[in-house]
Amino acid sequence: MRKLLYILPVLLILGFAACENYVDITPTGKKTVDSTETYYELVALPNRSYYPSSFALLSDNVWSKESNIIGKEYLSSDGINMTFNEDADRKELSDNNLYANCYQYILRSNIVISLVDHSTGDKDVKELAKAEAKIMRAWDHFILVNTFAKAYNPETAATDGGIAIVSEYDLEATPTKATVAQVYDFIIKDIEDALPYLQEEPVNVYHPSKAFGYALAARVYLFHRDWKKAKDAAEESLKRNNALIDYIALDAVGGPTKVSTYAKGGNPEVLNYAYMGSYSENPSIAYGMISPELVQLFGDNDERLNLFFKTTGNLEYYFDEGSGAALWNTALTYSKFQYMAVGMRTAEVYLILAEAMARLNDLSGSVEVLNQLREKRIKGSEAVLPEPATQREMMQEIINERRKELLFGFSRFWDLKRFNTEADYAKTITRTFPLVTTTVEQKIYTLKPDSRLYIIPFPVAAREKNPNLTLNTNE
């Protein structure tokens, strides 16, 4: 019976991952459900997806076609978020399985961590499988806590409501909600336990590498305000992969619609594979419109705008001409350029390193790192920033660069939350809407730094199944 309890969940999880079959269970016994190799291969998940619908428009980076919002200001996440409507009831709205997906992936990791030691196979592969599963378990807990709870604040994290930590394979458990501080402690321990065992070059791109492990560590330490640890981890990641695509050179040879070098699997900046909404990850159909404010922030010579977005000539179905916004070029999909909006890229590690240095008051080192990225993205002399006079000025340059580089996915939403806990960097967002439609009154909408909208409610299905799961807002 005990053996059956081990085998059944593996078979179920393998069934969930049928879109790309990485495990070949043969009747000859070469690879069976109780073999170490099977558990190791269970870590790899090529279609890891995170749907942004519950938070995507809670950002000064993103815009929407007006007809998708008008009349839905109380009815949909997009309508509520675009108009910053705190009076709307969000408690019954779907998060498009974001929460459920994260915990399904955590279940997958926990099956490996809990059961691989009972399998038949090499002990080193067992350690590797557990390490990789712990890194991915940390990744998913990090997504959950930064989406469904307050941003980490050292003054309040010990009492701020967080998420349920799921550390063991137990299908009948109803875990209690941990604090934000406890969740971060758990994430950091998983990462630190895993790092020594990760491989420099895993067997395929869907297994986490040591470069990714250090990149995730750098991100977590940054959000946790451990500046020195963030700096050290970022440097360790960049020792292993410091690749940056030269967008200026890419433009010179025709741009991403003409050059297939960086199509699926070919982008050297990608550190792990995770998708925004769908495996194809075509931002033009998944919150791929950037705001008029962000368009202006890019300026004229930034190839991140010029190569990937269109401000005019977009399909009317997706875009309101004359809004001042810009839409991801619909001709670009992962088959032409794999942007990887959710998975980490080396560009983010450069930005983490620059911020960690700035926080440590190494302004010359910080601007040097930031310029290494900018010189691959911006044409002309404006790519090279002079050293700012103050830490606050340096931080503002980094914040601007993060806005332009880390588009879509979670990045700007999370950044607004964490920077809003600091008086120097908190931002009140104002949005004038609509800009084109004349049949609806134009209004100015405001999102304050302490708005409850920044905390996404746990989905109703999760609250019904687990009575220990109380909302982290006052809704």
C-alpha cells in the first residue's frame, strides 16, 4: 500500500505534463515510476505558466484597449484594475488559476523532495533532484507571497499575513497561513540548501542551472533587503552567464522579425523557462500594450521600444489608434524572438547587481553595471549615464531601467509594491482614461502606494477548501 501511495501521484503528475513527454516509462523496467531518474525528470516542466489577469493592469507600465474596460469597471479584474476601483468586490473573481498553478507546481516539487530518497538509483542524482525541486519550490512560493500578500517590509513582515507554506507532499493537509517573514525564511532556506548541488550545465534547459539558482537568490535577497547577499549572488550568476543581446546590432541586420537567432531556445539571456499566460507567449494578445507614460520614458533611441513595439499601424481589434500607447509587434512570437516575460533573464541580474551596489552606496560601480546593459539597448551617446550625485538619483535611474527592461509578467507590479514601502521611492499612479473614446466621460484615476488593490485576494475555491486561508486585505 505504501508503495502505491508513492506511485500514484507520480503517474498523475506525469499525466498533467503530457504536452511534452520527458519521461518514458517502459515495461522493461529501464525507467519505472520508482526509479530515481523518473523523479529527477519530474522536475523539468516545459509549459510552466503564470496568468497575469488578476494584477496585470495594476501598473503604470501597461495599458488596455478602451472597449475592454468600459462598462466593466466593477465586473472584471481588468475593469477594476484599469480604473483603480477600490469599491469593487474582488472576492469572487477568478485569478485564472495563477494560485492553483503555483501550488500544483509546488506539489510536483514536493513529490520529488519527499519520495526520491525511497527510489532506486544513484544517490548523487537523488541529491540533484531534491536541489532542483527546492529551487523551483522556492520560485513558486516567491511568486505567491509577492502576489497575494504585502511586499516584504522588515518593520512589519513578522506580523503581515503571507501565504500557506507547503513543504511536504500531503494531499490531505490544510496548512495554516504563515507570515511574510516566515515565507521568506522558508524560501531562502530552500535556495541556500539547493545551491551547492545545482549543475553548471543541466541535462536540458528545463532543469534549473546554477546560474539561475544564483539569479533567483539575488532576486530574493534584493526583495528581502539583504543588499550584500544580493550583490554577491548576482555576481555569482553573472560569472556563469553574463550574455546580453546587442539590440543595436540586431537592428542593423533587420531586427527580430528578420533574424531567427533568438527564437525559442536560442535567447542566451534566458535563465529559466516560465510563461506569461500561455506556452506561445505572444504578448500582443496577453497584456502586451504599454502605457503612453512608458512610451515617453523610452525616448527615441531605445531599441527595446523601436524593435518590439508599434505605436501606429496596429490592428484595430487590439489597439486604439491615437492613444499614445504602443503594442507589442503582433508579428513577434516565441518562434521569432523568445522574450521570456516571466522567466528570469541575465538582464534582470544586471539590474539586481546595479541596485544592490546603489543600496550599498557604490554609485560608480552601480552606474557602470547599468551602462553595460544600456549600451546593448540604446543607440548613441545617451546610452552611457554619468555617475549620479546621490543614491536616490542612482536608484531612480535603476527604477526607470527596470521599467523598460522587465516588461509584462510580474516585475513592475512587484516593484511598485516593494518600492511603495519606502518613502523615497513610493509612487502615486495617476491614469487619465479613456483617451480616445468620446462617448464616456474622461476621468483621472489614482492608485495610492498603500492601496489594498496591490494585494490580490486568494481565489474563492482555495478559501473554501482551506478555512485557514484568510484574506490579506480588509475586503
